[in-house]
Amino acid sequence: MTFISFFQPMFLLSLPGGGEWILIVLAIVLLFGAKKIPELARGLGKGIREFKDASKEIQDEISKESDEVTKSIK
């Protein structure tokens, strides 16, 4: 039975430990180089910011439309 518990979803979705993070960071530095990493991080930050802005815009649009619908019902 212990072999089956190995494949439970929680085990498969667990985060890496301390030593694994060090290996991941080392692999990233070796692949991209230390000079390229800040540029990649800036691009990732811009992408996340654009996604958040678009998400907020959609939420505002939905809220605006729902307010109009409730006003027209009253």
C-alpha cells in the first residue's frame, strides 16, 4: 500500500526543497548567464503587470455591466 500512496496528487504537486531550489537556480544561471537573468525578470514582471491590468479591466467591465443591469431592472 505504501507504493500507491506515492502517487497521490498532493505528493506530485509538492514544491521543491532547499537543495532542489539551489540546483534549479544554478541550472538557470548556467543556461542564461548572470547578465541575462535581470532582463528576463523584468520581462516576467512586465508580463505579470499586464495580466493583472487586463484582469482588473475585465472585472471593472463586468461590474459596470452588472450595475447597469440592476439599474435597468429597478
